[in-house]
Amino acid sequence: MEKFQTFTGIVAPLDRANIDTDAIIPKQFLKSIHRTGFGPNLFDEWRYLDHGEPGQDCTNRPLNQNFVLNQDRYKNSSVLLTRENFGCGSSREHAPWALADYGFKAIISESFADIFYNNCFKNGILPITLSTEKIQHLIEKTESNIGFSLKVDLENQTLTDSFGNMTFFEIESFRKDALLNGLEEIGLTLSHAEEIKIFETSHLQKHPWLFRT
Amino acid sequence: MSGKTLYDKLWDSHLVRENEEGTSLLYIDRQLIHEVTSPQAFEGMRLANRSLWRTEANVAVPDHNIPTKDRDKGIEDPFSKLQVDTLDENCDSFQIKEFKMSDPNQGIVHVIGPEQGLTLPGMTIVCGDSHTSTHGALGALAFGIGTSEVEHVLSTQCLIQQKSKNMLIKMNGELKQGITAKDLILFIIGKIGTAGGTGYAIEFGGDAIKALSMEGRMTVCNMTIEAGARAGLIAVDQTTLDYVNGKPFAPKGELWDQASEYWKTLQSDQDAVFDKTIEIDAGDINPMVTWGTSPEMVTDVDGMIPFTTNGKFQPALDYMGLAQGTAIKNIDLDKIFIGSCTNSRIEDLREAAKVVDGKKVSDSIKLAMVVPGSGPVKAQAEQEGLDKIFLDAGFEWREPGCSMCLAMNADRLESGERCASTSNRNFEGRQGQGGRTHLVSPAMAAAAAIKGHFVNVTTVGWEN
């Protein structure tokens, strides 16, 4: 995984709570057997006026101009600002794949669903949790300033707007390290292979019924 | 020192190591695999040139894309077909046990795991599917994971995890006559909200839980994720042991004795401390119906869509084509779906058949379908004559699979269609773009099919 770098990006506000992974990437696109190419179908049912199918060329589909990501001012945004319980529902990793493929590098919300939150870190996306008051404040600022952007600095755990206002955010140190160093988790776990084998042998002795299929 | 919760016990018995940075390496006994969330994991293994850590820990089944009729014609949709073919190829090349589409034991992954005795008490069980929480009903630690983690388990048999907090939801007293596990879990979600369990493993306890069958317990644990918690748990008791005993892959003979002795210890200690405890009087619960686009938007069938002054519910109501103050019983339906990993087990079909028996599906219903959870559930139902009851009433009787719960196959709602569904999610577009879903129990869905609108199936004379 690539190392997470400090970046400055346009903020797109999606002022809605409980956005589920079915909304982020509808099920018909889950039929792909690849990890890439989900960006054009991110928020498909909200973004387009027609019904999308996998394998379709999205460039000429009718856009829902009311949807935030279709508005010129939010084109090329890389920070998504939203409300509580973002990413609830299905465990599909296609949701962070679609967000990353579209170009989002950070998502700011009051809270995230557990599985989605975890999946973000496997794909180089930084989910940032802020208080309701701060989210409200940021949404207002985003809406009243065209081109409103934030500098996202994970190392120092700060968000800085173009006016110089800085906000700190909390993140667990192991998650921060994983993103900053682009850690490859499977390789990391395999460095403990001997310990896993020792555990496995003793586990099987204690529970000999476990390993039958 | 205080005692341990069931979750603590399951966690501790699978803890390989505690990593320096505050995470833990947790050993995974069983991984269940389906066609949607696994192809990229196998691809990742091949690219990294890694091998399977323990082949027999994995069991696969295609379920999401599977057609529920005319199976002999194969899968029509080329994308669905490619995904199912890819699973077959991956299982063949890695020698993973798979119940293929043509296997008489094929079914929804969360139905066949317990049914085959492939998921057992005391196990850690994962699957690239959020409804893996279902298996917690057997006193196992079971949770959904993403595809990167599927690959992690295939390659290492472990996951890097952070321990969740402990929550106890204690259901005191008895459910009223005719109230089901589905009503119980919808009531809980309505009470704590869809994020109420985020960060927790939820243990369900109390007399009303102990009185549930295994099928009912699976319904409750299945929808724990709809309350935000990745894992739901129920302590092992005689009901659990009776269910597991004799299942094809369950231990037999001496091994059974040894296993069942251990499984009996799988309950929270008397002095265990939970981070949060919620007590609910089960006797307060009525048949529940969701009216919005989140499972927490739920009320009882005799109620109405609530009023708010802040417009909070307006996007959901606009999508659903409903207004505040509408009585639930006045909501007319177009389609009825009885199935999904929440409610497609034999007990669910019996409950629905009992309601339908001798009656006819309303003329106003375009389609009423029953999709059994697995081949064995279907066979059992047919042996009991339930298929005939449904068919005589005007229901379609289909082949097992996920079907219209998420509409990845051909079974779906058209835009604007309204469905009484025994599934688990009423999200926008879940059952088809523009489709409107109301989550209910099998008995409630069956009664709605007969009347064409919601009725309180526990009321005497509901059919009149």
C-alpha cells in the first residue's frame, strides 16, 4: 500500500446521516472480480438519473445535477464531509475501493460503522472523526466558500483550511502508523508465523473437533 | 478480579499474541466464503505468491448471484456467472470445500454453516459478509470482514484485531403469543439505533432469549450488525447442544462428549462486568414494521409513522412515498419476499405457512415468493407439505439463495414497488433501484400477502 502523504483537497459536503454501503456502491457493481474501476459508479443511484449496470460506459449517462458531487464547485474534491454512522450495512470493501477510485483520500464524519472504518485503512483512505459541532461548522464553511479546501496532515493529526484555521483530530497510533508507513499487514502477520503455528498446535490439542471438514 | 463475559472467553481462547502497538493477533477457526467478496482475495494471494494457511478451515458456497428458478438453464447474467465460475475455479485450485450451485446442500452461507455443523460453538468464524454475526447464536465469536481481511485469513489463519467493548442486552420476561425473534430484534434496533452497538460485541441474554429456538436466536444475532455491532452472542445451553448434535460435520462419539463439556462453559460468568447493559421487557413487544430507509425507522403494526418537527425523516419518507402520521395498516404492498439469511430457515417457513394455510394471496399483490435458505431447508419444507400450502395460496416456491434480499440475481423490485420483506435491510435501492422495503417477520409478511396491506397477525380475526 502507498504511504499516506499530507495533501490539500477540495471538500465535498454530503449532509446526510447513516449513509450505507449499498448507497456508496450499489450491489450490481459488486459483480466485478477486480479491485479497481468502481469510481464511476460511486453513489450511482444518487449521481445518475438512469439505472446503472456493470460494464456500462458512464461518460454519457444523465447526471443528477442536484447531487453534490455533480456540482462544478465540488469537482475534483478529495475530502468527503458527512454525518454520523457513515458506511453502515454491508461489509463490502467495494465501498472504500469506489471512494478511493473516485479520488477521495479522507472522509470526515461524526462516526463510522466498524467494518467500513476498518476497510478504509486497508485502502489508504483516512477516516477522520470530529464532533457534531465541528462537522456542522465545516459544512457551513464548505457551503459558503466556493473551492473550500482542507490540508490533511496525518503526521500532526491536523486539518487546516485556507484561512489558516486548524483543527486537531484523534486517531489510534497503530492505525496512523499503518497509513503513514503503507504497512502490508499480511506480511507483518506472517513475520509471527512461528507463534501462530505454536498456538495452532496447542489449540488443536485442546479442541480436537475443530479441524474437521 | 471480576469474571469474564462470553466474549472475553472466546477472545482469550483465540489470542495468539498481543502486538506492541495495542492490537491483537486473533486465531480464526473457520472462514466461510462466497462469490462476491472473495475473488480479489484469491487474486491477491496469487499476486503475492502466498499459499493457503489451512485449507480445511475454509468452506465456500455461491449464494448472492444464484438464480432461484430455472437453474438447469444456468446463470443468464454474464457478470453473475463469471463471479460464480471464479469461485468454483478458486475453490478447485486451492482445494477448498465448496457447495456448488448444483449441490443439494447449497444455500445461503449463513444458513448452511450451522445446518452442516461447519460452524460450532466456541469457534471464531469470519466471512466477507456483515451478516456473519448470525453464527454468534451458537456461542461462537463470528463477525463480518472486508476482502483484504479475507485474504489475510486465507494466508495467515489470523486477523489483526482490536478488542470490542462488552454490551449485554437482557430481554426479561416472555414474548407475547405470536411475537417472533424478528420482532424482538427490530424492537431492539428501534430502541438503540443503527449505531447503538458500534464498537461493541453484544451478548443477548434473559428469559426471552433462552426461550428462543436456534432459528430464532440466529435471526436475532443476524441483525446485530443492523444495530452497529459486528458480533452478536448467545450463551450455549441445552437448546444449542440439541441443535448441533447430529449435524453432518459436528463431532460424534467421544469427541462430542469432550466438545459438549467444553461448550457448556461458554457463557458469561455470574460476576462478569459489561461496559453497557440494557434491559428490555420482552412483554412490551408487538409485531414490528419498518417504515423508512434504515432499520431503526421502525414501529409496531398498530402504530403510525412518527411526526417530527425538524424534517429529519423527510428524505426517507420521500423515498418511501409515505407521509408522517400514516397508519402502518394503511400501507398497501406490491410484492412479498419471504427469505434471506435472517428468515429463511425451516421454522420461519413453518410460521409463514401456518398463516397462509387455506388462504389466497390478495389480487393486489403482483408477486409473493418464498425462497428457502438452503437445499435441506427446502427438502424439509417439501416433506412437511409447506411448499403445497404456499403454492396453493399463490406464492412462488423458489430455489435457495440470497435472492431479493439484495437483488444481485434476477429477483428484484422495480422502481416504486413496495415490498413486505423478511430480510434485514430497508436501505434505498437495496431490493432494486427505487424499490421500497418494509422489514417484517415471516408471519407478518405472510399475512400482508393475504390482505394486500399490513395487518396485526397476532390479532384474532386478522384475516377478516
